[in-house]
Amino acid sequence: MSPKKVSRGLAPREQQIMDVVYQLGEASVADVRSRLVDPPTYSSVRTMLGHLERKGLLKRNRSEIKHIYFPVQTRKRASRSALRSVIDTFFPKSPGEALAALIDDSAEKLSADDLIRLEEAIRRARSEGR
């Protein structure tokens, strides 16, 4: 069976479910439902998990009595993909503007280690001729 294409566009409830699964690492329908605000019925959560599985975002372990769902991509890879989508949507001609906006909005929250990582990334980009 060929892998499904990973969809970037998620409905708000689907995004909430993905957030829960990423937070837990793996989750049953009951696990997901217990962490949602104003949760839908058990069957609705099970249906949405099935949709996310068909979209290629989750896989299901059926070896136990209850089905356990886990993300296909690592959280780091998924977060980079989501960030790339935001940059492509709102800053298509200038990723630098996106970075500047992120830094401007959270400058007081940046640690010394964060600043070092940013400086290293800028140095690598310059040395690669970007």
C-alpha cells in the first residue's frame, strides 16, 4: 500500500486531536476524548481519528484490545512543515520578514541559548551563500 499524502489543512477539532496525540506520544480514543475541551462523543472522536489516519497523519496499532493511535511524523518534522506552510501563506516573498516578526513578538522570551542558535543558523545561511 502506498503512503497517503499528508494534508496540511486540518479542521480545528482535528488539530486539537493531533495536538493531544503529539502531547501523549500515542493515544486511544478515550485518551484523546479525556483531554479535549467540550469533547464530542466517543464515536465522533473515533471517526475523526480514522479520518486523520486516512489523511496519513496517524497510524494505528491494532495489536491490543483497544486501538492506539500515534503520529506518522515526529513533532519536530510536523512543526517545521506547519511553520513552512504559515511562511508560504503569509510571507511568500520574504521568509526573513517572518523570522523578524517572530523575533519581534517574542524577543523578551528568548534565552541566551535561543540567541546562540539563531546566530549559528544565520552564520550557516551566510556561509552557504544564501
